[in-house]
Amino acid sequence: MKFGIDRLLTEPELRRALEGRRVALLGHPASVTGDLTHSMDALAACPDIRLTAAFGPQHGMKGDLQDNMMESPDETDAVHGIPVFSLYGEVRRPRGQWMGTFDVLLVDLQDVGCRIYTFVTTLLYVLEAAAQHGKEVWVLDRPNPAGRPIEGLTLLPGQESFVGAGPMPMRHGMTLGEMGQWFIHHFKIDVDYRVITMEGWRPDEAPGFGWPLLERPWINPSPNAPNVSMARAYAGTVMLEGTTLSEGRGTTRPLELFGAPDIDARKVIAEMRRLAPQWLDGCVLRDLWFQPTFHKHAGQLCNGVQIHCEGPAYDHDSFRPWRVQALAFKAIRRLYPDYSLWRDFPYEYAFGRLAIDVINGGPGLREWVDDAGAGAGDLDALTVPDEAAWAEERRDHLLY
């Protein structure tokens, strides 16, 4: 198959509209061509393209900063001598003077298919800035490695943040190119927008179900996104960032597991199976021990659970990571009623709200976990209508 960047570089007719114009790139470490050349190098080497600037999202163009809320500075690219502006530094939206360095912005970001992954919000911000300054935005489309499934509560009005750009569920099932079309429609953005679509993306086919496992190697789009399994689990495990449980940062399998020094993982798994076994289809839960080298519980032996969403037990259509992780919280609350589960800190610069509520775009998930009388059916009653509504909402914007 071909990603958008590969089509742009190999099909001259796609580049004609760029002739004589200044071009900027929004990219990160996973912005590479089919032969693993970084997109900045490939674009700079293309005689039809005049590359004048670049932008980096959260974790930077180099992808070197491990944790959230670690800001990247602006810099000058050492190889090509162009400015690289940080969209996760002193500002999250492009400055006006930066918009004067280009005519067309090429967005070549590998996403993981989850609302909270900040590249989604960065796309919205650059679309709005481009509309204000009369610039074009082209998305060089890439696969959604989590595929087409939809899951989670819809972000509520007033709950917008850098991890919640608009009223969509946690697992949105769209590519960034498609998401840009939805943003323009939903927010009525008057911008010149184009998607360089992929060729041969088959999100419903094994073994990748979104990612071309046998055709393209995985490259981390952010430091703790090391493989396709993480991308599949992330719509659930990202909620751990709003809790006192470790999400595996400081281990080799971040955001595929959870745990703490003071839980019994086997009891947690057993309680999850007792409460809602139907939510555990399509994956395997395995208890394990781990010791984070940094971040939460650093240097402490933790008992935990790894969510295996690969191999013969994986079923793409039935795996529901958001419910799996929600169920884990519920099991811990049942086993340890007074457990200090919710972490209180300004998550992604959203002050005055609990991090778990910022992550979920409202308090619904937390309130369900903390309600001793609420069962699986109660959360489904809230979530299933949201999921169905999003399936209808996104329909006209799908390109594949």
C-alpha cells in the first residue's frame, strides 16, 4: 500500500499545485516514507517542492520528550537550515508570524486513533490558524492503527481541552485526513483543505486491522507508543494517566498494562470476569510483576495486569479497550473501596478538573466507577447511544 507521503513524492500530478509555493511540514519521528526516509529529508530533496519551515507536535519533531507536559523549544533544523516551530512549547496554536513562513502546510502525522492523542487537537488548531491567515492545509494521510471500531462516551460541551478537541468518543475510528474533513464540517472552518489519500488501506483485514503489519514497520509516533498493541489498547489504557495506577511508563510495554504495589492482580482479573465477562472478549488478561524505572511507583515492585491484544486470541471486532480498562477500575473499587484511585493534578493544562474527567470529556466514567450500585449495563446505557450517534456522524467523512 501507499501512504499519502509516498503518493505525493511518486505522483508528479499531485505536486503541481505546490509549484512556486512555500511548503511547511508538520511531522514527528514516524513521518517517514516507504523506504524509511524522514519526510522532511524526502520533501527537501524533491526538486518540485520548496520547503521553508517545519512544525513539531507534542514530544517534538524529534520525539525525544518522554512524558506529558514536557515542552519542546523552537529550533533550526541542523541539516536543512529551516525553522522548526514547536506546537507544544510556549504555545499550542501557531503564532501569527510563523504562518507567514509558508503557503501550504503538509500534515504528515502518524495518529493512533484516539481522541486524547494530542495530534488530533493540533490538527484542529492548524486548520483554524490556516483559515485565519489564508493558508492551505494538506493532510498526507496515514493508517489508523486501531482501525474502524468506535468506543467511549462523547466529550460533553464545556469539557474541551488539548486532549478533547470536540464532541467525539474516545476511539473515533477515523484517519487524520478524515478527521480534518469532520473538523471543517463541524466547526464550519473556511479553509482550503486537501487530503492526499492512501492507496490500498484495508482496515478490516487481518492481521493488521488498520495497520499494514506485513508491509510497513512500526515507528514510534511518540516515545510511549512502541507498537501496534499499544495503539489497540490505548483508548482504554490512556485513562490510567488520570489514576494513581502505573500505566507502564518506565517499562518496555507502556500503555499495555496497569498495576501498583498495593493491588492483587489475580483478584482484580477474577473480579473483572465476575462483573462483566462480556467486556473481556477479544483479548487475554495476564497477571504480572513489574518495576517502573521512572514515573509512577518508580523503583517499586508492582503487581499488575497486561492486556494482550495480539496473537490468536485477538478479535478485532469484539475487543473493547475502553470497557476493559473501565472494568479494571470498577473491580479495584469493589475490592478496595477506599483505594485512592483518581489522581488530582492539572492534566494537559486543564485546571480545576480531575484528570480522569478531562481524559473522558466529562465525569460519566468516574461516576460510574464510584457508584457502588452501578453495573455494566448502566455504563452501556450511557455509552452505546453515543457510539451509535458517532457512527452516523462520521459516515459522510470517511474516505476509505
